[in-house]
Amino acid sequence: MNDIVEFLFGGGAGGGKTKLGCIHIASMALKYPHTRYFIGRESLEDFKKSTMLTFVELLSEWGLKADLDYTHHQVDKYFEFHQTKARVYYSGLRHYPSDPNYDYLGSTEYTSAFIDEANQVTAKAKNIIRSRIRYKLQEYGLKPKLFMGCNPAKGHLYLDFYKPHKNGKLRSDRAFLQSLVNDNPFIDDTYIDNLKGLDKESKERLLYGNWEYDDDPTALMSYDSITDIFTNFVDKGGEKWIVVDVARHGKDMTTISYWEGMECIRIAGYKKLDTVPDPNNPEKPSTAGKILEWAELYQVSRSHIIVDEDGVGGGVKDYLGCKGFVANSSAMKNPVTKEVENFVNLKAQCAYTLAKFVNKGKLAVRTHNPVIKQRLIEELEQVKSKDVDKDKKLAIVSKDVVKDILGRSPDFGDLLIMRMMAEYLVLPSMQFINI
């Protein structure tokens, strides 16, 4: 246990996660003189309404009295214990686009830290706090420890802790312990009864600690509908399309898919491809070359190839003379109503259209690759609505935010979104008309 630097206590509601995190911090502050600690939560307001109340209640249970045994410095946001002179700082950990490096947190070093509801905090914020845990460790023979509590949610904790723990591949410097309401001997029976009365997804997460469900109301597609895309029965045949998302950076992946109607017959990913063929080395693989191979194999015309035109994809689109997908371009006219739909851009329009197909079981993806399946599930779960803009147009969470959550680009999920553009380019399928 001494080698563990990140410990996640997560699962259902009522398992005592916040209380245990507060015990960890308070017990160390009372044991080691002149040390410093941190407690954080995504929202400072939520911290004051919940986590702080638990912390103060714990001190009271231990017989400690405000102003006699400790002082709460509200302006500077820290508690100081009189006997040890140790301090416990607190702050919100909200992500602000104008401050991507969380400079507002300052440069204070800590002896240990606790992040409550860590599922609501970005991976970057978590890593910044962890990097600050180095104060007086050598003096007391301590190891850096970051304690986190959370409810089940898809995001960096699922990918970094729950999933590798489940597969027996969790990093040796991390530990995960499932927390369920029935593990708490002090919980009130009425609390459990309330959890039993929740909707299916909330009950799966908060009562049973099921990490595969996400009750985020902004999610455009349900978990069950997403997993059904691999077994859905859809109309056979239809227009043939090849859809390609071209990699922008070395670690990103170029993804290619072949469609017949709303059935994705083949989907694959490639790394380290040149964008177009090298005239001095024609045998070297390239994205454009792969697309031409697929087009010849499946007999798909250039007008039925869609390539992400943003960034380096523009060169591939120009080389092939095919259709280009520009995420931030204007929304297109609905081919049925002939009216421009109320979306902030083309990608949002296609994402909402995709959600309709997925939620109604009218789209299928055929693949036996477990990695692609898992990535698609994780990426489609991150297709979420965003606050409407000043013109009241619908929008989705940006790709940069999704990359921060997943720790990678949503290369496979973007293929499905881009496929929806085809329905706006030609006579739409009957499925499109009926969604």
C-alpha cells in the first residue's frame, strides 16, 4: 500500500466516500505538525454545501471545537489546527477555458490531498493537484498520496481506474476500491429505499455501483442504445459511402469506414500514414492510398467519399476530389423540409441526427474488434449537448473537451457523426425520413 500514490474509493451513493476522504486529511493534519493539505471539488459552492459540512461534522465528532482547537480562515479558504499548526486548504477545481492550466490554483505544495466527486473534475486538474503533493514528505518519511472519491461515471476515472481494475491491469501505483451503500453500516434504511425508487440508469449507478451506465442528462444517446448498434437489425443495401477521419497528430489515428445505408460494414484504424502518396516512394502507405483501395474494393464513387476536411484532411480531400466535412461550417438544409436546421454548425447537426438513429435502433456497426467496440461506446457516450448559443442554436461539447475526458481523440465516434452528412447530400433514406 505504501507504493500507492493515487487511491480511488468509488461506486454507489451512500458508501461513505466523502467521510473517509475527510478522515484521511484530518487525521494526517492532527498527526504531522506544520504540514499542508488540500481538499477540492469541481464547484466551490458544492464543496461548501456538502464536503465542508462533512469535514466540520467530523471534527465535532472527534471533540474538536471551532476557535478553540481549530480556526476556519474563510477569506483565505483554509482550516488551521492549533495544536499542530497544520493547514487544510480548499478550493473549487472547475475548468475555465480562459485558464486551461489552472493557474488560479496557485503554486502551493501539499502533504496530501483529497478530491471529492472526482468524476466531475478533469484529468488535468487531478494531475495538477497530484503534482503539488510534495510538502514535508521526506521530513516525515511519507509518500505522496492522492485520495479520490466518486460515483460511477464515464471519463478519465473509468478509463484509468475502473476498467483496468476490472481487467486486472491497474497500474501498480494506483488502487481502486468499490464503494456500495450496503457497505456502510451507519446508513439509514430510508436512504436505500430512496435509491431503489430512482430511474433505471440512476439506480444502476448509485445503488448497484454499475460503471457502465451514465445518467448525464446532456448525453444525446443512452448507454443501452449505444451498445445495441453492434447487434441492431437494419434495412440491407442502400447508398454506399466511405467516411474518413484523418489523423492530425502522431498519436491520433486515421479511421476509415464503409457503409451500405445505415449499416457500417467495415471500420478500421491506421496510424502513422502519410496523407497522400509520396511520388518518390509510391509503395509507402498513405491515407489517400488506403481510401482508394477501399473505394475499388467496394466500388464506391468519389462523390460518395466523405473526408474530414479540417486540418491535414484538406489535402486528402483535394487529392481525391471527394466530399469534405467541415465541422464548423453552417448547418445544412433538411432534405425533407428544405429548411436550414437550428444548429450552431454542421457537426452539431450531424451529432443530433446520429443520436436519433442510434436511440431508435436504426443504425448498425459490424465489427468483431473488441477495442473498436469499446472505443465507440466510450466516444459516443461523450456526445453531449452544450448550452445553446446567443442565437438559440443547438451545440455539442467540443472535441477538445472530449479529448481531455478520454485522453485521446474520438476518432471512431466522429466517423458515425460524419456519416450523417450523407443524408443531407443526396435523396435521404426512408429511415432518415422516418426518424
